[in-house]
Amino acid sequence: MKLDVIKLDGGTAGSIDLDEALFGLEPRADILHRVVRWQRAKSQAGTHSTLGKSDVSYSTKKIYRQKGTGGARHGSKKAPIFRHGGVYKGPQPRSHAHDLPKKFRALGLRHALSAKAKAGELIIIDSLVMTEAKTAQLAKAAKELGWKRVLIIDGSDVNENFVMAARNIETIDVLPSIGANVYDILKRDQLVITKAGVEALEARLK
């Protein structure tokens, strides 16, 4: 699979052959769905918490005598049926993470890359080197290149000036190749990968 390579200033920089095993698969929604669910579950805070009957701060005194009132039998007002009482089997802090095999996660990343390639939303760029960390300069270049909501993946090291210029632009996310993941790839309209990023991904996913 061959794609043209562009430069940050809009010029051309030849072409590149992409590995069909990474960018030429027929995307499967079920695989992508499983990996995204795993990612979102793992990142979920799980800090939800409620107070049970033994946790609420309230008197434990029996509210009225056991027999002879004609009403139901009750103990303290900590019971869940009363206002300000404890919550019965409410959510407690826990981890929502579940296991997913490493090979399946790698397969999901291949299908995410292939999905972007098939949709025509994959862009290969020569490099991300900027001599100065100028946000306005990068915003202008992105507008001229037609980038709207993009994820940019570089090699192991990302140019520091580029990162600083991009961090104030809401529509641009930048990741090193080791941080490439299915959720971030799919939630953006376009995927931009540097030549170094392509090499790093091919080495990572072989």
C-alpha cells in the first residue's frame, strides 16, 4: 500500500510503502469495540461511593416501641426506607478494569490504523520539526493542510517545539508511537503519522 508523504509547509516529500498487515486489513467493528471498551473501563475512576446503614451519622435509638402501635416494626432511622437513612447495596469504590490479551490489543490497533487508511483519513508527514514553538504558525499550517480534528503520531521522541506549539490548539493531539491507542485514533477525524512513527509502529506491531 503506497501513500504520498507531505511536509508541514504543504510541500511533497515523495511516497511511502505501508505494511498491509497494519494498514490494509478489513476493519472489524467487533474487535474495535472490545478494545475501546477495555480502554474506557480501565480509565474509569471507580470512585463512586454511597453510605450504607452502618455509615450514616444518625441516632441508633429505636424510634418507637416494638408492639402495640399498629404500625410496622422498626429499629433506628438509619434503615434505607427512611429519609437520610443508608443506601442499600449502593455503589462502592472499585476498579472497572478487565483483562484483554496483549495480542488482541495489538490486533485492535492494527484494525484502527486500517480503518483510517480505508476511510481516506490517514496522512503521512515527513517530520514534525519546528525551529520555534509558535502556536499561531502551527495553527496556520494546520488550516492550510485541512486538518480539523487530528491525532498526530510521531516516533519515540516528539519535537519539543512542536509539542509546545500544539498544546494550546484544541483540535490537535500529539502522541509518541508508544502512546498510540485505538480510542484516540478513532475519536479524531484524521490520523497524521510521521515517517518515524510509521517505522516505530511497524516495529511495535510485528
